[in-house]
Amino acid sequence: MSIRWKFLLILLGFSIAPLLVFVALNYRVSLGLGEDLGDISRRLIIYTANKELQDNVENYARNLSREMLLVDDVLRVYASVVENYVADPSPATEPRTRTAPISKSDLVKRMTELQEHLAPLRDYMERQRIFLSGAAAAAYPEASVEAEERWVAPLLDTEYSKGSDAQPVWVMPKTENHHTEMAILTVIMPLRRPDGSFLGNVAIDLNLSTLLEKIKPPSQWTPFMVSLLASTDTTVETPRAPPRILAVRDLAEGILKWETSETRMYEDSISRAQAFDFFADFQKWPKGYASYSYNGEPAIWAYAVSANGLTFVHILPHREAFYRLTQSELRLRQWYSLDTVLVTAVVVLLLTIFAYHRSKKMIGPILYMVRAFKRLSEGDFSTRLKITAQDERKMVADAFNTMAHQLEDRIRIRQALEVAREVQQNFLPKMDVQFPGFDIAARLQYCDETGGDYIDLIPLGDQKLGIVVSDVTGHGVGAALLMATARALVRGRYGESGSLTDMMNSVNRKLTADIGETGRFMTLFFLEIDRASRSLQWIRAGHDPAWLVTGAPTSLTLLNGPGIALGVDDQYAFTARSVSSLSPGDLVFIGTDGIWETIGPDNTLFGKHRLEELIAQNAWRPAEEICDAVLKALNDFRGDIKQQDDVSLVAIKVLPEAV
């Protein structure tokens, strides 16, 4: 039996079976009890929310009324001091005689001296102002010209001088002030001369947002509810006209801000008909609550009216209250599931004790395997696993032992390939050769660590240069060994007595004897350049012809000729061919089949025709650039496909100095 099934049966037997029995017995009782308690909790939470909202909004209204009385008292004292000053503005140390009319600068100076009388209001007071009928008007701190035009002129109107009693007048923010950054609540106190005639006004500007924050009573629902401050207009003819909203605490933003438009309240949050029904209650009862929708959701609406017709409204969506209810239901379910938790804890404890005693025997072999893998990764290929268990652990141990042996062999082969690559790289000549009168460049690009392509540049004195381009069947170590043999034979024979044909016949006989019955062979193109006569002589041993590019317009000629591959027939007689009278700018290009047999992503071949067009287009360039252009075209054509064969190429340009 596999280790997976062993663990599965153990866990099923010790955990799931007892839990299923307990859940089946306790399910019906817990389900019914949970539904009953949930319904009771829902009603209780909603009732509590209604009560708390009602109490909080009443506290808000009482706090505002108390604060408004404080403002009235402070303003009366302040107005009395100002009246005395206006009646006789001379300093106390001088005779109290009437002087010239009071200037604006005198008023501002006096205001700075009267700050202590307004100290109880410093938390939310923005500005104090004095307006004298037919005389000076000033504000401290001074307001902008625009503010002076908007606030000063209306307050000098006779509307605030009517009546014989000097009582503070509260001026609610006007619609035209909605563009300001803060809501300003203005309190005005008329000034009277000793004979009772109208002297002017004193006023203080209060920051409505700061005032409301100062008097805000604490509530657990504050982060979840919308709070409104509305002004009830008792002069309207119809009692169903809704009041004007002065400030709103937005549910999302959680801060008091000046509400610039009533449209959002009536159209986005509550229908106009519902607003009329709810706000009509302001003129009937000083407090109350109701259920209306808000933003399309059921909500609790609670209100309380304070002094001067200002009304506070709290709106709490049911979903916010139900969130608390959900948390309560969760706690109840957890409480009623305590017995389940206890049983589960007992089962887990038993499993832990069992696992503790069994872990060493079950996990020991795995830890043993981990240590063996670590030794193998550090290069100890003698590491072997010995496990007697007859399950998957035995299969892993056998696979590990086989892998270690094969990995050791592959490492040795890899090291041998690296040595072979280094030896073969030492065989290769310098790819850019200096031969007076000619520009010669060669490139060789293997597809494996070692390859079968072979390029050699063999100088013969100062006048001749032998160029060898060869391709051994296959690639890898075997091809590299055959290439090394051919290189040694060609280098040892070239330059001795005899012609090129004698050299090639000799190399063929010796190479055929070495290859024997292996079935391998190699193609070879040998080109000899005579610097003095500007001529070429070549032999084709089964290799593809080279190209000779001459003239303008460009003409391509194949350097053809008879010949079979080396290592096939030791009695074959090779023949040489030649070309004389090379001209400046002529190009000879030799390559291996790895070029035109390159496969592209669409499974097409690069082809000789594409290569010939590339050679003709770049024939005017230096030899090195021609080779680089061919390799770049091959790499671009191949794309992401791995190189399948070795690529070798040689470009020879005739320079003007050779003429």
C-alpha cells in the first residue's frame, strides 16, 4: 500500500469520523437556536440604534442652544463696551470730551484692545466687525475688498436697526456665500445712542464647521452616519417647504463641510416627497425619528430642533446597524460552536500525539534522502541510498541511485567535451589573416561544444596562401577527431613536392585508411591564392562550389569541378582547376552547408538563392563585414530555433594593391 493511502486512512479514522457524528447530532439544535437568537438580536440592535440616535441628536441640539446663548451674552457685553467707546472715544487719562468722527483705523485699533471680551468664542470666531451709521466701518482681522462689499453693505441696512430693544440677530449663511471655503454664521447686535436712536451694528463671524465640531457629542455611530444641520424658514407660507441645509457630515468623507447644493440631498439621497414628509415634522414636534430610504437603502432618520430654527438630523443606514448585528451573530455562533471546537481540539491533540510517535519512522527516510541529495549536489557521486521499505520510498531510492551513476558519467563526458573543445579551438587559425593585396576574413560557428567544420589558412612563403574549408559528417567529438586528423594530414602534405592534386590524393588515401568501416567521410574545398600572378587554383573534394563575384554589374560564377568526398575511395584521382587575372574588387566566398540548410521558424530553408543575393548585395564591402552580414542574416532567419549544424564561411576580396 502506498504511503499516500496510509496517511489518508489514518487521518480519516482519527478525525473525520468522530466529527461527522458530532455535527450530525448537534446540527438541528444549533440551527434552530441560532435563527431564534438572530431574530431577537436584530430587533434589539435596531431599537438600540433608534434610541442612541435620538439621544445624540437631542444632545447636539441642546449643546448648540447653550453655545448660542453664550454667544448672545458675550456679544451684548461687547456691544456695550463699543457703545461707550463711540459715545466718548477719548482715552481715560484725558478729559472725556467729544472729538472728531471716529476713523476706520481708530476702530481697528480699538478692536485689537477688545479681544479679551471675545475670548470665550476664540475657538470658532473668524472675525469681529463694527459698522457705524454714516461713519466708519471696519473688520478685524481685515477682510478682502470683495468680502467687504459682500458683508459690510447689507449689515448697514436699516433692517437691523428696527425696534427699541437691542437683541442679537443671527444671520444664517446665504446661498450666494456657498462658493466660500467655510460656512460663516454671523451674529449682529445693534448699537444705540443714549437717546435710543440707531448708532450702528457690531457683528462677529463664526466658523460653522468649527462650532459644530466643538459641540459634537460622542456616539458609537458617528463614523457610520450622515449628520445634517438645517435652517427652518418659519416665514414661508406653505408648511411643507423643506428647510435649507447649512452643513453636512458626509458618510464617506466623515468631515463637516459646506454643502454647496441641496440637489444632491433631495435627488441622490432621498426623494423630494419623502423630504417634504420628514421636514414637515420640524414645525410640529421639537424632536422625533422615522424610517426613510437613503441612497436607495432603508435608514433611520432622527432629528431635534434647537434655537433660532436650527435643526440637527442624523441618518444611519440599516446596513451599518446590521454590520454590528452580523458581528453579534458571529459571536453567538462561535459561542454555540464552543463544544465543536472542544471536540476538534481533542481530536487534534490525539493526532498530534500519534504523529509525534510515528514521525521519526515515517519521515526519517525522507531526511536521509535529503542528505544524500545534498552530498550529490556537492560532487560526491559515490553517494547511494539503501532503503528496505517496499513503497514509493524504495522507488525514489532506486531512481536516485540510477541518477547518481548516470550523472557521474555525464559529468565525465561533459568534462571530456570541454577539453576537446579547447583542443579544437587551438586548432583553428586566426580568422582575420593579413595577406598583402587581399582582404581575407573567416567565421566559424559551432552548434555544439565541438564540431566537424574545419577552416584553415596555411601560408606558403610570401607568395601563396592555402585556404581550407571542410565539413565532416555529423558533429560532436567524433567529427572533431576526424577534423583534427584531416587538418594534420593537409598541413603535413601542403608545400611538399608535387602539385595540389598529388597532395589531395595523398590525404585521401591516408584518411580513408584511418576511417576504415566507420562510414564517416568529409567534404573539403582547397583554394590556393597566388599573389604574384593574381590567380586561383582549387580542388573540390565533394564540397559545394565556392562563388566568384566579379564586375559591375555584379556577376556570380561558381568555382566548380569534379571530386568526391574524402574517405570514400582511396583510389580516386582528384583534379585541380584554376582562374587567372583577378581584378580589384573581385570576391571569392566559400561556405559549408550549414548556411543554406539553416531552418527558419516556418520550417523553410535559408537556401543558396538567398545566400547569393546576400553576397551580391554586400560584395562592395570589406571581407569582415561580408562575413558578419551573412551570420546576422542567418541568426535573424533562424529566430528562436536552435542552430542545427555548424556554420563556416570565408570571404576573400582582391585589393587594388594586388594589381
